[in-house]
Amino acid sequence: MFITAGFIFTSCQNSDSEKKEFNISEVQAYIERMNKNYNERFKVNEVKITGQKYTKDAAIFPPNDNKIIGIPAITYYYYNEGKNLDLKVEFERVKVTGDQEMVVEEGEYILRGKLDQLLDKGKYLVLWKKENDSWKMWREIWNSSEPAEIEEDPKTTE
């Protein structure tokens, strides 16, 4: 009986130690693969595909706009009724930090149009969370590094 109890105790300890340890390099490689497929979100109006990339309670924070919450709204924003089909985003990831609960991706982006013209360049942060054993985007925010266009006040130009 003591031998059986000792075996069960040892087996439980082994299964805990066999759990996969958090490895930031693996998460970083996963994020790099996801970023290579980032442009898909402009080309499809498919909630299922967006759901593979974002958590159920995801939110994005686009510049000069309201917070957008939920996979259907995020899908609609990126697809933009097909108007964004020719957009292409290039990423330069600067840093990935975090732990088994949450990872922060920090980077810079370049946004190009149909004729490969520069539309914008800026910086971004993405908070990644595990959902159903897969890392997904939970919060995403970005803003331009380009100078803001300032509209002249007609009162001051007279």
C-alpha cells in the first residue's frame, strides 16, 4: 500500500514537472508567423478567420477612432466592405516581453497601397493572451509616426 501511494505521489510530481515551461522565444516565433499572415484580414470578410487571430473579448484601438470591440466588429473594420483589399502592412518587431499569462509585442509598421506607395508608417503595441491553448491578440493599438496634417483656420488666413 505504501508503495502504491508513493508511486501515485511520484507520478503526480512528474506530470507537473513535465508541463511545458513558458518559452518567450517560441511565442516570439509564433507572433512572427502570425504577422506574416496579417494582410489576410484586409482581404476576407470572414469572422472565423478573424476569430483565429483574436480572443473572443478582443478590442482594437485605431487612431482617431473609437475603440472597436469583438470579432465581428474587428472583421468589419479591417475588411471595410472590400475597400482595403489592396493594403499591405510590413512589420518590424522591436520587442516581445511577457510571461505565460500575457505577452506584449512592440513594433513599427509601414502601410502601403495598391501601387506600393507609402500610406503611413508608425508604431504599435499588441497584448497577446492565451485562449484555448493558442496565443491570440487581446488588445491592439497603433498610431502614425507621420506628422499630423493641420487644417488652417480660415480666420487666421485672412
